[in-house]
Amino acid sequence: MIYSRIVATGAYLPARVVRNDEFAQRLDTTDSWIRERTGIVERRIADASQGSSDLALEASRAALAAAQLAPGDIDLIIVATSTPDFVFPSTACLLQAKLGAKGCPAFDVQAVCSGFIYGLATADSFIRGGTVRRALVVGTEVFSRIMDWNDRATCVLFGDGAGAVVLAADSAPGIHASALHADGSYASALSVPGNVSGGRIVGSPYLQMQGNQVFKMAVKVLDEVARETLSAAGMKVGDIDWLIPHQANVRILEATARKLGLPLERLVVTVDHHGNTSAASVPLALDECVRSGRIRTGHRVLMEGVGGGFTWGAVLATM
């Protein structure tokens, strides 16, 4: 039997730190207002010269170094992003070229904040099917490019960054189970309802969000998909060491943990210093915990995502 295992992680955050006080200086908001409602204190913003592929490159290099692998050792590259460098080619192909790898399949996954979970489950299927031995899965975003910086309801929430993992074939289970879902009838709850046509932007190029609806939907589906994934693996909530949900809002994170009956000390929270980095949030949080020693070999980690589409999913893995 072939399984896949996460053998290494990597991350990259842009240098520029934007704290809440910067927003308070020009918008009708305060540091305390943002902290109390979101848990966010600061976030990183990419330089104008940096695209999603550039952030992905640094995270990937860190993951490959941790795995002691060269780019040519990778058989599959999946990049989860909603902020690609171009309409096409894919960010995955741009990343492949920047890494100096050639020949292996490379493609993007677009499931917004659930994208990394979708990518991880997809790579797991490739490895279990025996066609791939090692896969690089990356979540990378420059959400700062799709923000209306005068909209205090959204611009304070998001940040830029990238996280990556290397998956490798193994004889023992690393990834135990996964579950993926979508419901397009909720598309208007969280969207960027614009496109390029005839050289012009048609519709809005900025993120739009119905906050209350997103909050209620997120807590509901994160609870459901966690239980579904644990059931598929033959495990219970008490069997997991860490819960890493998509880092959107500390209230959503804590509500999800309480609904599951999971002690808050097992909940990973990085939204305070990362903000919402969409598809990058879960791998960024995972890498931070691995490198700090909080998550160690043998720990069971439940990773979850929920985002525009509406999409949601979870992956349960033993590190």
C-alpha cells in the first residue's frame, strides 16, 4: 500500500510589516477595533516587484532544503492561488521555471482560501495512485493587489505570503483522510466579481465580502468537514494533537474549536501576525509550528480551509 507523508515545510513572508495603526491613521477604525473583531495585529504586504510566483519560490526553496531535495527530484508541482501572476501561464509553471525544474506536471488550483487543502488532497491522490513519488504543494497569495484600501471592512483583514510542503510516498500513512466540498450557490458571499475583456476591467477588481454570512458558513462547514475527515480516518477529535484551520478571523478559529470540543491550547493561531493570507494561511501556520518545535514527528494534525466559491475541506495527517 502506498501512502503520502509531509516530509518538509517551508514559508516566506514579505519584508514589509503593516500594523493596525497604519489603517487608523487614514480610515475610520482603530487598533483596538481591529484586534477585538478579528484578532489581527499586523500583516505582511509584498513589494510591488513581487508576484505570487516570487513568494512561492522562496517558500519552495525552504521546503526543498528542509527535505534535502533538489528541484529535479520533484515529480509534481501544485500551486494554490487566487492571485496569479498572469491569466496564464499558470503560477505553477512560472514557479517550476524559477526553481529550474523541467518536465514534471505543474498546475494551479483555484479554491481561494481552501486552495492549499484542495492541492494537498490532490497531490495525495497522485502519490497513492503510484504515478508520483514526490510532490511540491504551495499556497501563495498577494491579496494586497485585490484590496480596496478605502474599504475598512476588508482591507484590514488580509496579508501576503506563501507556504509550501513536500509530500513523499511512504509505506505508512502520513495523510490519513481528506474531504473536499463546494457550493456555488454562495458565490456572492465572497468574491472578486470582475474580469478582463477587450483590454478593460469589467466589473469590480476588488474583493467583496458579506461578513456575517461568511462567518456563519465558515463555522458550520469547518465543524462538519472536520468530523467527516476524522470519521473517514476512524479517529475522534481527542485523537488529534493540533487543529490548523484557515487563518481568517480569531473568532472563527475559536468558535470552530469550541464546536468540536477541542481545547484551545491545541488550536494553532497565526492570524494575529499574518492576517488572512488565503491559500497561504494553512501552510504558513504549519511551517511556523514545525520550525518552532510545537508540531513534532508523530503528531496528528487536522488542517482545514474554507473560502470563496464557497469551498471547504480538510486533511488529517500524521507528521
